[in-house]
Amino acid sequence: MSKKQFFLVREDMLTDAMQRTLEAKALLSTGKSKKINEAVHRVGLSRSAFYKYKDGIFPFHAIAKERIITLSINLEDKSGTLSQLLNIVAQTGANILTINQTIPLQGRANITLSVDTAPIEIDLNELFERMEALEAVDRVEMVGSGS
């Protein structure tokens, strides 16, 4: 038996059945649907397709849960922006382990954050969206994860 390999694939590259399987799994995990039959019916997926993919496809945040992630953030060098960014992370319940900031060049600095996501109270994508919503933030990228 060969070792199973895992790949990170962008959502728009997934087949329709895979995307609907994720939607059905989300309905079940949040309690919005109590039974598989109800969930697959709500998302327009056959039960056989759901069973084909359910054990092989997971949202990224489910895999990254209980892990340490490293983020690279390009930030405008303006008073208070780092504080705002850290406040957003703190509001999620995440634990910041390390912070490293480069010397600002041309009004921009790069921040590297190591974050323990085990206690996080929201989806990681939502965290990234909140961070990117700050006017001073140019880009948020996950550059690593580990346990």
C-alpha cells in the first residue's frame, strides 16, 4: 500500500461535486442539516458523490486547526497599524507566538507572525479577510504551518 499524499488546491480548481461535498459537510458540522440526505439535497449533490469525496476533501482551516501557522504581511509604515493588526488576531482568540518586523523601506514593512491557531474562534479565511481589510495592509500570506 502506498503512502497517501496531500495537496493544497485552490477552491476554483475543484470539481463541482467536490465543492458541493464541502458545502454539505459544512451544513452537517454546523448543525444546519442533521442528516446526510438533507445536506446533499440542500446543496444539489447525490449521496454517492458525497460518499465518494467526504473522506478525502477538507477545508484548509480544518487541517490547519491546532497548528502553528506563519504569516507574512506587507504593511504600510504608519503609526498604530501594527497594533491594529495584532488586535485583530487577538480578537479571534489566537495566540501570537512570535513577531518579527523588518525595517521599513519606502513606507512599507514586512511583518512575520507565528500564530497558534488552536484556540481560534473563527475560520482562518475570515481572519485573513479581516487583516486584509485594514487599509494599511497590502497582503497577507501564509508561508508555513506545523504542529
